Amino acid sequence: MRLHIINSNSDGNCYLFTDNEGNTLIVECGVRFEKIKQAMNFDLGKVLGCLVTHEHGDHCKGAKDAVKSGIDIYATAGTIKGLKFESHRLIAVPKGKAFNLGPFAVIAFDTHHDVNEPCGFLIKHEEMGTTLFLTDTIYCDYQFPGLTNVLIEANYSQDIIDEKLSGNRFLRNRVIQSHMSIETCIETLKANDLRAVNNIVLIHLSDRNSDAKVFKQRIEDATLKTVSIATAGLTFENFDKYPF
């Protein structure tokens, strides 16, 4: 399995999972669709669909052009309503029930964000096992068995946000009430069985309220796992169930 990160911050989020047969699942469509086409060498023939967690622009700004290009968007009914355009390619998915996109099996689950009906995704594939995709949420209600890879939000640090946004209570409260802190990220990871996890990828770091180097070290210390920071253009050629 190949994981390619097109972008991962408040300017836009998009991740491409491509298996050994070339089948590609897009997760989030929060960049200009032209960027996605460029990342795929303008060959969309094996795109199976696009998962969208919620309707904020940094997660869906490319959705309208994606459907115009023949790509189905999979999201909750509330998110589809929040997209504010209609298409037969907008497909509502049930939460807690698996659905298949080619060789990928996906389960959507509730998250906590300031939108209509946000969700996270469990994504399963024979090559990579079970991957947790969790972003834009204050906390997570669930534990997930059998994880092999994790993409998880670490948006801000309580210490940094207290220092930098002490004079902007509105913005400070908005971040705290809609995103996952590094402290909560650590708690969430430690609440799950990580024995089989190969990769932990920290996504959606705030440009001003995070410290990538410190966050990476804190997660490594807490989990004793391989930790990476999602940056534009980063590619994992071996995002697999087994590391070798």
C-alpha cells in the first residue's frame, strides 16, 4: 500500500491510498481538485471514490470538481447536506456499518466537531490491515481492535494555545471546542491496543499552535511506535500490514 499526502493542515487536507493494483481511495478532498489530478498523473481510471469527514472547506473544497470528474463522494447525510450542492455522486454512508469500495472496506463512526454530522473512518485492506483515520474532533468515543496504522489529528498543545491565544478567547475556545490536542491524542492512542501498529501519522497540525518536532517526540515516548508528521508531498511506499 502506498500512502501519499497531498496536504494536511488548515489550508487543505487530502490523502491518497493506492494498493499494489493501482486502486486508489481518496480520503478528504480539501484541496483544489487540480492538485489531486496532478498527484495521480491525471489518470483517474482506478479511483474508487473519495471519503469526506465533514463539510469544512479544508476537507471538501475540491468535492464539486471531483464529482464533475466522475468520482463518487462518500460522507454522512449531514455532511452531504452541508456541502450545499446536489449530485447523484454524493453518497450517504451509514455510521457503524461497513461498506466496500473495491478491495477497501470502510466503517464511518461519530466524531465531535462544530458541523452537521462529522465522522472518522476505519479503513481496511488486505495489504495494510486496519487503518484509523481520525481528524477534527475534540475526542474519540471508541476503541478500535486490530489497528495496524493510524492517522490521527494532533492540532494543538494546551501550553502553546494558552500562551499564544491568551488575548483571543473566541479563537482559543473555538480551537479547543473543535479540534484534538496533543494531550488528547496521546490519551486516545494509549486507550487502544497498538501492538500491531506500524505507523502513527500525526495530521492536521495547527501552523501556530503546534510544534511538530515536540509532538513527534511526545507520541514516540508515549507509544514506542514509529511516528511521522504529515506534510505536503510526503509518501509512504510501504504503508502495509507488515513492515517487511
